[in-house]
Amino acid sequence: MNIPVAPTASSGTSTRPYLVRALHEWCTDNGFTPYLAVFVGTGVTVPQEYVKNNEIVLNVSFDATSGLRLGNEAIEFNARFGGVARQIYVPVDHVIAIYARENGQGMAFPAPALADAAAPVKSGSGEASSERGLRLATSGSATADASPTGAATDDPDAPPPEAPTPGRPSLKRIK
């Protein structure tokens, strides 16, 4: 008699792609703009001129992207940066956060191990990579707002994020 064994934590699939899809859907359903914070390393295809400290923040709303695919292994879409169409490819394990632009609500994930990312962190702070994803507000991430109009700039009319609750990590947009 063979009894099926439930997958262990080491053999099960990652929850990250499922959580990214769920939060993207939540943002869209509530009229928010989903932003994706990405650790840029090997295998990530994004416009390098918008990368700062090996990180980039991407607007992944349906209005700003074309052909958005939120897969289990990678996130792929086309977007315009400065009026130039670009193809974006992000392995899911390089997503370090997904959150709503309007209120900062979302979820942060540990950054990939530096051996997996194959790109040095330029901050020089010596922090563990798992802490970096939770401290986006102080990391000085570049924000590339891919939009159909071709503007790769921040929205000056965007409302400021709410004040963080003490004792809880929060994401805030840095201009």
C-alpha cells in the first residue's frame, strides 16, 4: 500500500510566485498601482540605466505593461522606458517586494543569496541579504515607472504613503 507523502518544505514549490500574483490581483481589484521591487542580478533583463544599488522598482499595472505574464519561474512583460519599448524578464526569486504605490501595502521577500544573484551589492553596509528586502525605504532604490506614454519618471501627483505602524516593516516610495 503506497501512501502519498505531503511535500516537505525543501521539496515543495516556492510560495513567492503565488503571493506575487495574489498581491498583484489585490492591487488591481482595489484600483491601486502594483509596484515590483527587483534585485538586479544574473538573469534579470531590465533597462540598466534605471538600476540603482542593484535594485529597480517597476510599475507592473496592466496600464503600464503589455503582455504581462506572472509565471511560477519568471515575470515577463513589455513596457516603455523614456519612449523606448523594452522587454522585461525577472526571475521570481529576484522579486524582493510587491506593493501598492498609493499606500505602500504589500509584502517583502528575502533577496536572493549573493551566490545565486551573481551581482555584488554596492551598498557596503554589510547587511544580510534577507534584511535588504524589508528596508527598501532606506535603500535608495531607483524607480522606473514604465507607462504607455513612454515616461519613465515618478508621478509628482501621487499621494504620500501613510505613516508606518511602529514595530512593523513598511515600504515607502523614495523620489
